[in-house]
Amino acid sequence: MQDDDRFMQEALALARQAQAAGEVPVGAVVVHEGRVVGRGHNHPVGAHDPTAHAEIAALREAARTLGNYRLDGCDLYVTLEPCAMCSGAMLHARLRRVVFGARDPKTGAAGSVVDLFAQPLLNHRTAIADGVLEAECGALLSTFFATRRQEARAAAAPLRDDALRTPDSRFDALPGYPWSPHYVSDLPSLAGLRLHYLDEGPRDAVRTWLCLHGNPAWSYLYRHMLPVFVAAGDRVVAPDMPGFGKSDKPKRDSAHTFTWHRQVLLELVERLDLEHVVLVVQDWGGLLGLTLPMAAPERYDGLLVMNTLLGTGDVPLSEGFLAWREMCARNPEFSVSRLFARGNPQMSPQECAAYDAPFPDRGHRAALRAFPAMVPDQSDADGADVSRQARTFWRERWDGRSLMAIGAQDPVLGQPVMQQLRQDIRGCPEPMVLPHAGHFVQEHGEPIARAAVGYFAA
């Protein structure tokens, strides 16, 4: 029925509110004569109340609205088959009908474990309808519990003696970064280090955006672009490279090498089995990321490339980059937040401070010290040979679509560097130039993301 779908969508919206609060995502609405009179979502954890199920909250609000604890003529819509407690309350309220989405094989009391609604000795009959928007309701729950299991495994991952882990409290209430963490620690190259990544949108989406950050940023850099991609129905994966963001941080500068970081990314793509990928890169996200597609070209459909380069070792590095490298060597404890503030006057102090969050002290900053010197500047440097192979791939074998966006105010990897890179990418059209954007183009990323969605969907 059309009305059943409509009211179940309202229940799903409430379930997502529960999910955002860290509760099991179940939502419910009570409908009387075509009007919603009661709403509720799960909140037993936050309320410290074992009865605070979505259905109970919706029944209570409906009773207050109608001025009667008897809810004759009312229908209740809930995203998950009700438990015994909620089923009893529904029968006591004398609901006309209960409509639910996904079945609950563990505690469902409308036929899965028991069927309280079919008991002949009870003096009220409530009709049952099941399976309304079942796939959507079930997917929301499956994703929630998969994330919980992954978080539990990650929490159990011991911290290696030669690494540090930024306290979670450093990432509390960051502006514009509401997404749940995902962790992996059993990739062969990680050897027990814990890697953090964002994974938003449906796993079976027609397109996956793999967003790779640079130095000294982390996945926070994609907060303006990620919502646009997800709103288009796509999946977004944005890892924090080891040493950055919420990932573990090796203590020794020498732990960081081009080859190791590339291998981590290759293994992550395989582990998550990413397909129909649009590779989104900037800064070190490009130095490393541009070498990935040639290893598995069947996984990649597109490239969105922002201020970056290929470190082939046979092309002189730009004066702007050499100046940046010298500054980092001279002042290894530079303020990351001040760096972002200088180049992005539109950012709030709180947003700038979010870039300091992963690095509470000098011990957590090994990657920041190591990465400037890691850019290949000689033909035999680590990463130079594989970067030259990648250049050949992009020139001769790449058959996907490409889009380039340039922050015109970048003094390190600006328009001359990017126009040179464009010549190495087969079929790359004229770039999208953002006149007010600097090196960290993603801080102006919403219009880029909207343009990219339309471009790669065409």
C-alpha cells in the first residue's frame, strides 16, 4: 500500500536519528485517520531505560496526543519486528494494526520467535502486516551491527610498542565530521597497526569515491565533498594513512616509506573489494594514489585529481615544493592549524583546530616530519620507478574518465605543476580552476563534488 510505504519512510527517518545517537536504529510512528500522532526511536542507552524502545515512545506520545491510553483505530509502523514487551503494550493499547519492516529472528514476537498477536485467549485482535520496505529497514540494521562488530574488533586491537594512538577525546565534537569510524588492523602490511577509514553510503552503490588525503591533513579534509557524493547515492571511502588522523602513528620517522604506504592502500582496496571507483586525490593522496590503478585497472572508472603530482624523480620539483620542504626541515613543529588558517581564511578557528587534533605532541608527528623528504626527487629514490610506471599507465593505458580541479592560489603545487600533470593523463579535459582556493582544494570542495557527480554520471 502506498500509505504503508509513506509512513514506514517516516519510521526510517526516526531510525536514522537513533543511529546518529549511537542507538540501535529502530523508529516507529503511530497513525490515526491518516495523521501521525506519535513518533519514537530507540534510546534505551541514552535514557538508561530498558523500556525506551521506539514503539513505546511512539505509543506514549500518541496516547498524550489523543488523550486516551486506548488507541482504537490507530496503526503503528515500526522498522523492526516488535519484541514481547512492545507487542504486549500494543495489544494493551488495542491498536488496529501493526506494520513492520524487517523480521527479528532473535527476539521478534510477531511470528519469528513467538506470535503474541495470534494468541486466541487474548481479548483483542491486532492485525499484522510485515515486509514493508523490508530491504531498507534491514540494511540500516545490518550496517549498524556490522559497524559495531568492526569497532569492537578495533577496540580489541592492541597498540604496538613502536606506535602511538591519538586519544579518541581529541576528536570529540569536530565541526562537520559526524561519521562513524571504521578500523582495520589485519592487513599484512600493517603488521598490527590500526588503520582508520570512513565508509559511507550503500556498499552496493553504482559508484565508489576513494578519497585520499595528503600531508599534514587527514579524512577531515573531505567533509565538504563526502555529503555530496553520499546524497547522489554513492559510496565514499576515505582512509587516514598511517601516522595521520585516527590511524595509529609509528614513533620513528624512518617507519614511513613510499613503498609501505602504497602497499597499505593497495591492500585496503583489495580488502574492501572496491569496484567502479572514482579515485579522488590531492597532495600525497596523488603521489601515492596515482600509482594504484595500474595494479588493478578493472576496479577504476574515473579520476578526480586536485593539486598534486607524480614523483617520477626525473622531473625537477617545483620551487614552491622545495620551499615547503625546507620550511618543514627548519620548523618540524609547525602549527598545522595555522597552516590551514593562512591558506583558508573562510575556515572557522574550530575547523582549523581540527587539523591539530591527531597530533597532541611531538611523538605523534613522525609522519609530518617524514613525508616532505619522501617525495621522490632522484631517479633511484623510493617510489620513483613505480611513479614512472604509473605515468606510462596514465599516458597510454588509462581508459576511464578524468576531471581536474586546481586551487589557483597554491604556491606549492599550483597551475604550472597541474597543467604538466594534465599532459600525462590521457583524455583529461580542461581543468576546473578555483581562483580563491589554495593547496587544500577540498576546503572549497562542495562545488567540485557537485560538478564531479554530474560529470561522472554522464
